[in-house]
Amino acid sequence: MLEAVAYQDDISGVWVDVLTPLKTDFNVDVVRLCAHVRNLSAKGMQRFAVFGYAGEGACFSSAEKLNALTHLIQSGVSAQDVMLGVSSTTMADAVQLIRSAHDLGIQRFLVTPPLHYQPIGQSAMLAFFQQLIRQVNLSHWQLYLHQLGGASRLDVPEATINELKREFPLVVRGVVDQDMHPSHTLDLMRAFRSELIVIPTHEANVVVLKPTVVLSAFANLIPLVIKHLLSHDMGAQTTVISGMKVRKPDDRVTELMAAIGDQPMIASLKLFLSMHFRQADWELVRPPLMGISPNAHEALLKSFKNYNLLANE
């Protein structure tokens, strides 16, 4: 069943790590989700990762994800332009989600290593992904390993990735690196070179890493800035603010990071969108993720106001 991929296999460009809007009952607001993706499409974004890191993917069931995917595709989003986040502690659930989403036309999957009570050894990690791929048993699908980095202890070891690539070269296509340190991503790029695509997620590292693709949470807010940042065209997208110096794409990324400060990134971006769209429910995050505390709420709104988001960003 593991046949050569026949569809267009270009992963390059900006992939938006789509934020997931919620209703007051904390269920997915599929109407607002579709509207958000349409708005991003109108700004030139063509590719979307749903229920990934920024999309709070670990907080949603397979049924919720499939329902949202169905609405997105019915709204006109091409299934080939969607990457689905898969994060499950049970192999059966992960397999069923991938197979069901594949039936909808989804072909790219961002798979997070399973989280258990004890750290997972290299041999156990390898066995999990080997069995996952064998049980999915589909042609025309791609697996991207999600390296969470930091203190998560959920990084897939390089030796495991190499073995998976050797055994399943038509399925294992890349690594998405959530680690904030450019050296971590650079080490992966050097380790796999042309064998696997390594996709960074921290926009501030793009200038140093010079990748051809980025998975960006900031693109929910400043998609055109991220697009020009990735193309290394610093002069093409500048932001002119009356009375201030011209801001280049990397400046705007740095300023957005400063506006967020030490607050939770996902909750901060959702709060900024709630202010930008004037829709209070946008700031809701799915428990158990941490929202913005009442003490920090007002200061964060002030920071975003000072950021002065413009329509051409």
C-alpha cells in the first residue's frame, strides 16, 4: 500500500499554524474557523496546519477534528493544502483519525509522539511509529514528525528518525521543530540535509536559518509579514507608522514577541485576534491550556494597541 506519491509534493512556503476559535461552551466554532481561513486566504495564505501546536490540537477529540475538517473542505479549502495535527496516546485513535481524515482528502499529517507517565525510550518510540505506519497502511499520505523541543521530553531521537526514513521512505517526509532555539533546528537540518525537510516554527529564527518553509502561528495575525520574511525580501514588505521609523518584517516579528512578553503565546495571539476582529470569544482557549490572567489582560491589550497592526500586514 505504500506507493509513490502521485500528487504535487511541494511543501515550501508559509503554512499557517491555525488558531482554533471556540464558542462559549468551549466547542470548536467551525463557522468562525472557516471565516478565519477565508480571511487568511484573501491575504495570500494557501496552506494551513489545523489542530497543531497553535491550534491546541492535543485538547480536541478525533470527532471534533474530523467535524472541523469537513466544514473547512465544504467551505472551499483544498484538502491538499491542509496538514492535520495528530496527537494521541493511543495508537488505535491515531490510526483511525489518519484514515478518516485521509478519506476526506487530507494527505499530510503532523504526528506528535505519544505522551505517557514515564519517558519513552528510543526502541519504544521507534516501535510506536513503525506500528502506526503499518496499521494506517495507506498510499499517498505523508507523516511529519513533530519535535516539541524544550522540556517536553517528547523529541524523537535522530537515530529513530533515520530508521523510520530508511524503512518508510515514501511516508516519512519531514520534521517540524517546535524548539525555539535556532541551534536545535540547525542541528536537525545538518543531520538530515536533503533526506528530510526540516520545518522551523519560530519566526524570529527564519532570518538565520533561511528555510524554504515555515509553520507559523504569527501568520494568524501578520501573514504578509511572515510571507516576506520567508522570502528574505526585507525591502518588499515594510510597515510605515506615522512618526516612527520604517519597520521591516523581522522588526515586526520582534515587536510582536515583545508585545506578548512572558504571557502564554497561544492565549496572547487569540486575545490579539479578539481585539482585532472585535469578537470577544476569540480569546477563549480550551482547558487545560492556560488563558491570560485578569492582572495581565489589560496590559496585554495595551501592548497590542501599541503594536498598531495594519491592514497590509
